[in-house]
Amino acid sequence: MATTTGKIVGVNGNLMTVRFEGAVSQNEVGYAVLDESRLMSEVVRVQGRNADLQVFEDTTGLRVGGLVEFTGELLAVELGPGLLAQIFDGLQNPLPRLAEQCGFFLQRGTYLDALPRDAKWAFTPTAKVGDSLTAGETLGTVPEGIYEHRIMVPFALPGVCTVEEISPAGDYTVIDLIAKLRDDRGEIHDACMMQRWPVKIPIKAYEERLRPKDPVVTKIRIVDTFFPVARGGTYCIPGPFGAGKTVLQQITSRHAEVDIVIIAACGERAGEVVETLREFPEITDPRTGKSLMERTVIICNTSSMPVAAREASVYTSVTLAEYYRQMGMNVLLLADSTSRWAQALREASGRLEEIPGEEAFPAYLESVIASFYERGGVVRLKDGSEGSVTIGGSVSPAGGNFDEPVTQATLKVVGAFHGLSRARSDARRYPAIDPLESWSKYASVADDELVANARGILRQGNEIDQMMKVVGEEGTTVEDFMVYLKAEYLDSVYLQQDAFDPVDEATSSDRQARVFGVLSNILNAKLSFADKDSARRLFHQLTQTTKDWNRVRMDAPEFEEIQKKLESMVAEVAHHA
Amino acid sequence: MRKVYSQIENIAGNVVTIKADDIGYKELAVVESSMGTSLAQVIRLKGDNVSLQVFAGARGVSTDAQVRFLGHAMQVSFSENLLGRIFTGGGDPRDNGPALTDNLINIGGPSVNPAKRIIPKNMIRTGIPMIDVFNTLVESQKLPIFSVAGEPYNDLLARIALQAEVDVIILGGMGLKHDDYLSFRDTLEESGALSRTVMFIHTASDPVVECLLVPDSSLAVAEQFALEGKRVLVLLSDMTNFSDAMKEIAITMEQIPSNRGYPGDLYSQLASRYEKAVDFEGAGSITILGATTMPGDDVTHPVPDNTGYITEGQFYLRNGRIEPFGSLSRLKQMVNGDTRGDHRTIMNSMLQLYADYKSTLEKQSMGFRMSEWDRKLLIYGADFEAGMMDLSVNISLEDALDLGWKIMANCFEPMETGIPTKVTDEFWPKDAQASAKDEEKAPAAETVGA
Ligand SMILES: Nc1ncnc2c1ncn2[C@@H]1O[C@H](COP(=O)(O)OP(=O)(O)OP(=O)(O)O)[C@@H](O)[C@H]1O
Ligand SMILES: [Mg+2]
């Protein structure tokens, strides 16, 4: 294909306008040539012979008349074995290798291969010459750390292909030829272990989409029991600064029962990513016995990195997630924070002088957010197995007010809402998910009726608490006071969870069902007390004992003992009607 | 010799537009007019129209002013000679010393590769109990002081700078009142710290565009010192003035504002400065303390709000004291486990009791009856405020922890504090004469409403 070139006619921030000769397409990648380096950019608008490109780098020094080379390709990522345990920037540059080459600072215009070209992978073919296959079906496998990585027919191949040649078992690099495929028009396509895919287009090489129904167990009690997340579902975590969005995602990335976690650090602090990338290699994943890093990919475009690449980073992340889903895996994508991505859109829209919507966000904000979350889902693959992408995004609303465009647009499309409240985080009630505001459309790990009942008590307890602030404890009946104590009890021993206790930090679904059953009995017990003080005293003891219980491993003998103790403490004051 | 342009097409706010070619984006130019000479920077290229932001302001710039391009972006000089000196945001001397032009470095350089960062691990001692004990400051942290005009935030910054064991102090002043600038300077001079200080000062009466250069100049110099292995503390006061300067430029450029007139990239702009805080593997570090005044004492105002989303915690300075609630050092847990065995206990218990004291105060103001326990809390609250919260207190962390035990022992029995017996056995002052003896009436742990 003839390469299109152009000349810069304008620069405004990270937006450059280019007068081009030939053809360009929307979202095509172009490079601005500046001395020795080439700055990657993406077409975001075409008007006549002028194309507007957002530059993924600092634009200092670009000048009118400067050369721009178009590539004819959309912004794409490399897919293949060797992605796991890596740390990429938003354009899939491997940051550790970039550091080896450039030192302390990021250097603009330096792009490295995402997948090392010299690494060899032990390929075992599963397809045979003569097999008829379609995009996404398996040609063979390679072991990638703890997983069997499927090498698939390139997703872009149309129709049914016939395997003309396939390499025998052996060690190959990601760019060695491993198969020749003939499509139904007779054209031959070379396949290697690596393929490229444009990030803004969803991968659809599957049979059908299914409805998300099974829970992703996060081992966070308030989530799994009260506001569950489904495999292939979507959820959001809005909250004011410091309320605990990042910590919540960090905990989830450690404990969630999924095969692969993709962490998209999007426009937030570099320091937070450093914690993950320094600690994960040291933490053993109880599910696999290997380091947590082996199931993790970090895409990191932190707040001081170029803004346009931040916009790309969420697409890079979700494309990697879809890729592993194609292998029948359950992938969890955690994006922190989607507001920074929306702000990147706003900055670009402002420079394009588009007509702004609310708070200057572009009018298409909603549809962009919707189509991002739409990329989550459970699918049945062509071999009958299932894979899923679950997406959880944090939202950072201006002023902590959920009535703003990004939160509202997100709430319209997600299946669960974990709203963090300033009041709860100030009171150190972590995780600070507001139990009265939050909701989920997915199924809980606990019994629905018990959950509904517990939520009723939380609501009533809150009302009574509000009332007591006015009339004082004296003006409250013992019955009401007891409901308040029950709500407080449930809050402190179940909704709150100590992220720093080795046992309490993660509660399995079995344990949640068991503990929640016991607590529900306590909440429903009809108790009688002489006065408020004796009620308070009992609930103090119950709280203390249940917290101790939370810190005991389920397989320890003490676990049963404490349960019995709790039950007998309640039995002593229960009505025997 | 570079071409000189002498026909300005358009002047709006502090931005002038001329026709020129082969000009680099962000390139610097010198604008000379009858009102004097100023640097200017290219902020937009459109065909042969070049828009420049004039640092000294466009006031008095005439259409026939001479514009000469320099062929490079904004730079400052870096060497040991900077120490003890005072400059404008653009790097011109403000003291009577010579102009520095050797070893020019670019400002606003690229960010550190996250893969090269390390987890912060060193405490910065300030001698202020509200910081050292309750919200420990950590080397490479970025942290603002949220307060309102009139609060002594500059005094607090100066005091931390003097007390902290750092190699280099860099003060970036933005929209400083002239008096504040002088008092900063005198404080540093009197204590002998001036010789390890570099100042980039923009005062309220200086051209607004120069304000924009202050953080970048300060941080570029800080970065060089840090790469040489120095521990650098950067003080930025007041970042709200910096943001307001950005707002002013954005409006001149007819950008669509996002929130109360501030540009949509306020977050990114602030973040690219604060994120310069770093601990370099095998070299020095940059710690950033900022002052952020909150217009109308409103933390949801765009400047403190965006700042809170960027920094690693915040200190609220109110009525001359660092508020125990709301103030947070998000990095404290990285260091306060290795200081002294009782550090975290003191931190948690004293704050919990102070929260109890606050709700007692509320009850008292509502006219509810005060119990024996309430009366203990009232004594405790007063002692806590005088011993720990008063900013004139200047004691080491260890003395502050000892004082903490003394204050508690003066008001409570060990079991009333909710501290595990194992810890009180070890640390509770042996000679303590608890003032309160009435055990039955004092509930062990009163629940505090959320
Ligand atoms: N589950 C938790 N347990 C204990 N402390 C927590 C928990 N969650 C949050 N915190 C405390 O709150 C601080 C801020 O939390 P976090 O960084 O998650 O906030 P955030 O909502 O991501 O804020 P921002 O929007 O500014 O990024 C943490 O540094 C920690 O001190
Ligand atoms: Mg966060």
C-alpha cells in the first residue's frame, strides 16, 4: 500500500493538524518526524485534506511544515504468549525494558516491542493439515507460566480457513511462522504466535454472548454478599478522593477468584503502581502456588504521562482482557480511574473545539463509556468452553458529588454500583462502600432473603441513629435501640473488613455463607433486655467475639468453638416463646 | 542571526499572535517593546500564525514590538551556584546576584519511568507531633496543606523546611504577598538555612504568566539535585494561585472551561507537577509540600478537589492547628511500623479518644447530661490539644510518644483506653496516678456514631 504522508499545519497542545496527500482513515496511526525521533499519534478527525491527530507524546519542538508519515494501520496491540507478568504503558511499551534502555526518565519517541522477539515458546500443535478452522479457533498451545496459552487462528481472518501447513512441536519465537492457512477465496495467510489487533475494535471471534450469572468471588464480604459482581459483569466504584477506591481495587486484584487480572492504572499516581509491581512478585497466589504477578498484567499510564496515551490505555487493557478470554479464561479488568480517561476525552474534545456538553465533557461521553463497558461479558467460544471479561472501574467525581456526567453515564451501563462515602471513610469504616446507596443486579453468594432482611435492618438502624441524634438515647425505645445495635453490629463485624489482617483480608464464599447464616440468626433473634445498657453490653461482647472469629482460620478448631460461644451468648437473652 | 519579526497581528490578554514560519511548538522568544523586554513562549501554531504567551504580560506591547525567537524551549541554569539565590519564575535574579546562564536545563521534562521508582521508606522528622506521630511525612511524598487565607500555612512550611533533615530546600512562591516572601527569606536566613535553599519567587504584583513557570523551574532544579543524590524538599505556595493563573490564560485562549472557569486539564496540569515527587533508586529524592488555599473554605472547590485526587494525603490547617480529622498521610504506614513499638498504638488510641471527646463536646452543647466518663474525656481533650495539637510544640517523635502516654495516664485507667493489656503493661507510665477512679460508671468502650 502506498504510504500517505503529510505536513503539519498547526499545533495546539497535543493536537496537531496535518495536511495530507493520499488517503487516511479515522483512528489511523501516524508518526510526526522530529529530528531523530518519531512521535506516535492517532487520527481523531478528518476535514477535507486536513487531518487532526492527537499526539501520544509531548509536542515541544514540532513545527509547521514538519513531516508526518501515516502507517495505514489503526492503533493496535501485540497479542501472543509473554504478556503475563508484564508492565506496559498505555501504548503497550514494556516499561522495565524501556528503563533498561533509557534510564530514569521516559523518553519520547522510543517504542519497544511488547512481546520480546528472542524468547522461545514450546509450541504443541493441536490442529492438523487439512483442518477447517475459523478465526479464534486453536492451532496449538504453549505453556505461559501457569496457563496453557492458546495460539489461535488470527481474529481478522474472514470465513473458514484450511490448514495448509502447521509446524511440528518445538520451540519458536512469536514471529516464527507456525502455520499457513488458506481462506475460502484461496488466499494463503501466514500465521505466527503473535497477532496484532486494533484496540478500539472488540474481538468477536466467539460463538455467542451469554448472560452473566455466576459470581466472581472477590472475598470482600460486603461485595460478595450484598453487592455482588458477576463473572462477565461490570461494576463501578465512585468515591471522593481518599475514600478507598484504589485500596479496594488492590485488594480485589489480590484475592479475586479469576484466572487473570489486568490492572489499568489510568491517569492516577505512579506510586500506587509501584506498590503493586514491587509487591506482587513476592506474594504467593493460594490458587496456583505461584507469585501473583504470574496472573497479572499491568497497564500503566499514570497522571504525568502523556494524556492521549491515557485515553488509549483503557482500550489496550480491555483488548488484552478479551484476548485471554478467547482462551476460555476468566479475566478481571480493574481500571483506576475511568474519570481520568473521560478527562482525556474532554481535553481532546476541547482542542477540537467540539460543542461541549455538561461540565465541558463531549456530547458522546455516554456512548463512549457504554461501549467500553459493553466489552465486558461472558461468551461461549467456538469449542464450547466459556470465557469472560469482568470490568470494574473506579470513578473520581468532581467534588465527590455523584451527580456528575461520568458517574451518571457509568451508572447507566454497569450491573453493580459500589458507592464509597466520605462519612464511612472518615469513620475508618473500611471498605467504605455505602450499604444504603449501593446496589447490584447480580446474584449474591448468600441467601437472597437473608440479604434482603439484613439490608432492612441496616436501613432501619440508620433511621433510628438519625433520630437519636435529635432526641438522644433517652428518647429512644429499647426495641428501636436494639435494632440500632444490630445494625451497628452487622456493620462492624461483616461489612467492615480488615485489609491488613492475614485472615480477615479475604473471606471465601463458603465462609461468607456460613458466617452470614449465623449473623442472620442473631439479627432475627427476639432478644429481651432490662435496659439499654445491658443491651449495649451484650452487643459489645458479640462484636468483640465476632471480630475474633473473623481472625481465626476456618480450619482451626477455634472456629467451631467461637461459633458455639456466639450462639450461646445470644441464646441466653433470647425469648423462648 | 535569527530573524526578527516586528508585526504583531493580534493581542488578547497576555497572548500575542504574529506571522512567522519554522517555529517550534513551545519555543521561546524575546518580545521587545517600549515598555521593556519579556520572554514569551509559543502556545499555538496555526498555519503561519504563531501565538505567544508573554511572560511579563502583554500590557503596553505594541503591534510593532520586536519578536526574536531563541530556538529552544524554556530553560533554567543548574549548578551549585543556585544555592542561596533568589530568582523569578523565569530564572532571573531577584536578589542582587549575577544572572546565571551556565549549564542550562529544560524545564517541564518527561516523567520518571514508573518501573524505576521504589517504594518510599524514610520518615521525615518535623518535630511537630501532629505530623510525626499522627500523620508521618515520608521522603518522596507529595502533600498539600489545605487551609484558608490568613492561616499560618507559610510559617508551617518554613518550619517543616528548617526542621526536616534534607540537603536542599527549594521554595517556589506563587502569588506570594511581598511580606510573606520577605518573612520566608528572613526565617531561612536567620536559621542559616539560606545557603542550602534556592528560591523561585513570584509575588502577587508580578506578571501572572511568570507564576506559571515557578513550579516547573523549581522542580527541574530539584530533579537535578536529586539525581546528584541530594534529598530535596520543594515547597510550593500557593498552588491555588498557580491554578488561577492557568485559569486566566485558558480564558484568554477562549478554552471552554470545565468547572468554575478552570480549564479541563487542571487535573493533568497539577498532576504533572506533583508527580515529580520521587525517590530515585540509587540517587536522591524529591518531597513536595504545597499550600493550597481553599476559596470559601470549600474542599470541593476545583483546586483542592483536584489536588486531593493527586496527592498522597493532605493536612488541614484550621485555627492555627493541624486538624486530626481529615488530615491524612497516605504513606505513613510505610514508616510508622519501624519507629517505636508503641507508635501505631498511640496514633490510633489517642485519635479514637479524641473523637470520643468531640462527641462528648457535642453532647455537652446539646445540653445532655455529662457522665463521669464524659468528664474524663473533657480533661483529656484539653490536654491533647495543648500537648499535641499546638503548633508551638516542638519535640522529637519519641518525646511525643512519651507525652502521649502521660496525657492518657493523667485521665484514664489503662483498660479504659481500649489498648491491649500487653501494650499497656509495657508502656503505661509506672508512676501514673490516674485522676479518675470511678470504674463502674465508665463504660469500657463507648460506641461512637458514624
Ligand atoms: N480498606 C482499607 N483499609 C484501611 N485503610 C484504608 C482502606 N481503604 C482506604 N484506606 C486508607 O485511605 C487512604 C486512601 O485510600 P485510596 O488510595 O484507596 O483512596 P482513593 O479513593 O483511591 O483516593 P483517590 O481518588 O485520591 O485516588 C489509604 O492510603 C489508606 O490510608
Ligand atoms: Mg485512588
